[in-house]
Amino acid sequence: MAKVLMKGNEALGEAAIRAGCRYFFGYPITPQSELPHYLAWRLPEVGGVFLQAESEIAAINMVYGAAGSGARAMTSSSSPGVSLKMEGISYIAGAELPCVIVNMQRGGPGLGGIQPGQSDYFQAVKGGGHGDYKLLVLAPASVQEMVDTMAKAFELADKYRNPVMILGDGILGQMMEPVELPEMKDVETLPVKPWATTGAKERTPNIINSLFLDPEELEAHNLKLQAKYEQMIQEETMAESYQTDDAEIVVVGYGSSARVAKAAVDQARAEGIKAGLFRPITLFPFPKKEIEQACRQAKNVLTVEMSLGQLVEDVRYNLEFRVPVHFYGRVGGMVPTTRAVLTEIKRLTQGGEKA
Amino acid sequence: MITVFERPQSLTPAKTHYCPGCTHGIIHRLVAEVIDELGVREETIGVAPVGCSVLAYNYFNMDMHEAAHGRAPAVATGIKRVHPDKVVFTYQGDGDLAAIGTAEIIHAAARGEKITTIFVNNAIYGMTGGQMAPTTLIGQEATTAPSGRNAETQGYPIRMSEILATLDGAAYITRVSVHNPQEVAKAKKAIKTAFEMQLAGKGFSLVEVLSTCPTNWSLTPLKALKWLQENMIPYYPLGVKKALEEVKV
């Protein structure tokens, strides 16, 4: 299929439809609005439902209902809106329902700003809502990868009966790149969901629920969830390693930051510095084996983030503190520059001033 | 042998956790009888709330979805949009519907979601220990209003049915009570009309049922029924607040 030029947010919308999603519930917020704008006209074309909810909370609870009754459903938002969704996300994880949540991150905390950010890493990866639950968190770094990630997100959601978050940022949502779209999935071929609430016709009733008043039952339920997360850790990690075979310094970043880091790595290589890039594509599960492999020659590791040091904690933890892990980040909608990252690479490999 | 009374198919044999004298049991039964009579048990998906009826999914013998506090109308919206041919209802209390879930119920009604809401108003938070509800009457004692609700500091009780009746998306809004057998019969008729409105695709329907809470009102079951009649009905007048012309009851 020929490539088409699409904006990230719109490409995500089209990819969702092609992945068999027919139900979108959302609330307006910058910088993800092009996604609902696109789906508002596109979903009815394919017999789907686009519903602008009264709040982020209502939107995620509509997803909760739709997912519970067997549909591929999604919502999208940006940082402050995703905070509001956390209650529903915890319920969806607790009730073990598949769905996809997009977060086109902007700067925080509070109302923050409307320019790109990556400061929701902890919220996405460590929980955010209440209780011991995990989201599968996918972090694409290009419009093409966002398209590919959407199909993968729905597959993983169904495989694990677990909510999946696509953690993007304002840059990825807003930028245009050529993409090759996948074929339209036939919704008749989607996985069968015998547990869904579809009306108890000639079967015992199905109950979608996250309440377990008996402590033993609730503990057992939690242990079952943990076993599922452990399986994700074993089977679902994804990452890109670039020029890491002989790298003495490995720069680590995800999403837009990784693109900046990659350019800095190229420039460093041009100057004879053995630099490489490690880009986690799954943030949970974190690609531990992959990062260990990528950093096996490294004397230094540098994370580049649009936050003030969140990813860096997981990098240190997963490398088991065996290599010095440094941090460089910009926030508030400020984006790290290639020059600044290159300066940090040089400082760490050759000494000198901090960027 | 002629069977004159039996458990509706739409109720499970589970023993409920409701307190003695609580009218939730009556209201559950009415909903179940209506679903049986309409022959839609296998086509119905119920949404349970947070509050005393949080375990309703154990009592209704049909597909059920347990929602977060106040969010039942949003969950029901998601279900109904996926299954427009199914019957979807929410069963909610007054804390759930008129406090933490006010936005969800107002907008579900405004959108004209083709769902039915059974709104049980007992003027108190039961499950969490008798706290003041948005529907608690002026002067009524609650654990968080130990001297009685004071309008000056705690404001006024909300008449949700009257508010919802102003919305164009609402097809049928009525308030009933279950304090005596005559009213129970009327309540059942109203619940049936509400489900019929949904089946006819007319829009959003809601039946507010005035209910007792002997435990948290600190009254015997009989005195509670009398208290409902004498105190709640004057503030929450019974009757149809809105009905599309063709189904006026």
C-alpha cells in the first residue's frame, strides 16, 4: 500500500479503526484533539460510535462499559485529563477488561501547559490510580510506529484482558510523517469474549466486577493479576538498540526524546565517540534484558527526557546500579536539543561543562 | 397445584445483605418482576452502583456490571452504545446519583440515552454509616449532621426528578414510593413504563423510588415507613414529572 502523509493524532485514529475499534469516548483537551476530530467523522463512516462525554471521568467509564460488553473501545486524552481518568483505569484493570488509552503528554503539574512533555511516566508505568495494577505502556517514536502500535495495543489488551496505554507526547501527536496504513481488520474476526455482558441468553450471567469483600478472595485476585504482569515481563518487552554493540556511552530515551537522542548519537559517532541509543518501546514491561545487552560495554548511561528524571529511575534499577546513569531533561514544553544532548555525551566521555 | 407466588426468574436465590425493614428488597423484586413480565431477562444488562446496592449483581439473575461510585450512567452508556438492541438499566442510590454522580446522570438524561435508571432515594448514605446525603431533609439527623441538617451551612436537599424532567432527552421521569401496598403497586407500574419507554426507543427513563433506611434513621421498620410518608413525600412529591405524550400514565 502507498504511503500517505498524516498527522500523528489522525494516524492513530485511522489505525484504531483498522484495528477493529468502533467505539471512542473522549473529552476535549489539547494537544490530542485531532484524534477525536478525526474519529468524529470517521467512526460513523464505518458504523462505529464517537461520543463526546461530559467529562474525562465519564469517558473512561463509558470505555469501561463498552469494554465490559465485549467491544474494542478506546479513549484519548492529555496529561490533566488522564489524571481524571485514573479512577476508571484502576477499575478497568481490576475488572480485567481490554481497552486502549492514549495519553498525548503535555507539561505539568496541575494545568501545566499545552506544549509537549513526558512527565507522566511515573503515572503511566507505576500505577497512577489506586491499587496494585499495571498497564501495558507502549511508547512509539514516529507516526508510523504509532500506527503499528495501535494494532499491537488492541492485540495485547485482548491477550491479557488488560488496559493498554499508548504514551505519546504533543510532538508525536502534532507532527506529520508519511505512513503506511495496515489493512482494515474484519471486526467479525476479532477474538471472541465469552465473559462479556451481552445478555445472558442460554448461559449463566456474566458479571464485570472489581469488588472482592472477602480479603482472601481479594488477595487471590491480586496474585492472579501479578501473575499476568509477570507473564508480560517475560513475553512482551520491546525496544530498539541503535549503535550499541561497541557503545561506551548509551543514551536512553523514549518517544520524541529518543529522536533527539538518536540525532545526538549520530553526531557523536561522526566525531568518533562510541555512542549508542537505547529506546524502550514498552515502558511497562521495561525491557530489562535488552537494556542490559545494549549497555554491556557502556561506561556511562545518559537518559534524555522531557521530565525532571522519571525514566532515569527505571534505567538505574534495571541496570542494577552497575553503570553510572546520568540524566538530562527539559520540561514545561521545552524540548531537549541535539546540541545539548551532544554536549552531555561529550562531557561524560571527555569531561567538560554540563549542558 | 396452582403457583400463586414464586421468586421472579430475574432474581437469584441469594440471601441479600440488606438490613431488616429496608425497602431495597421490595424494589429489587419489582424490577425483577417487570423484567420477567417483559420477557427480556436474557436481553438485559444491569449496572450496579456503589452504596447499599453495590452487591446488586449478586441478586439480579442477568448480566451485570459493577460501576464505580456515581458512574453507572456512563458505564450504561458504553454498554448501550455497543448493544443498542439490549435492555440496559442502572440501579443507584441517592449518594451515588445525586452527589458524586450528578454529572453522569444529568448528561445521560440530556443525551437521551436509551437506558432506564432506578433511583432509590432514602435520604441518607446507608452503606458507609448514615452520613448526610444530598437528599437528607432539613433538620434530619445524620452522622455527619449530628444536630440535623442545617440549611445555612449544609444547603438544601436536591429534587433530582424535577431537575431531570427539565431535560429534553428525558422521556419518562417519575417519583414513586413503597411505603404501603398501594404505592408498591404504583411503583411497579412506573418501573414497567420506564422499561417500556426504553424498549420503544423513546429516550432516557428514570423512576425515583422513595425508600426507607430504618438502621440509619434509628427507627423501627414500621416507624420508618410512617416517617417516609410524613416527612419525605411533602418534600419529594410523588407523581410523573415528565412523560412523552403517547405513554402518559
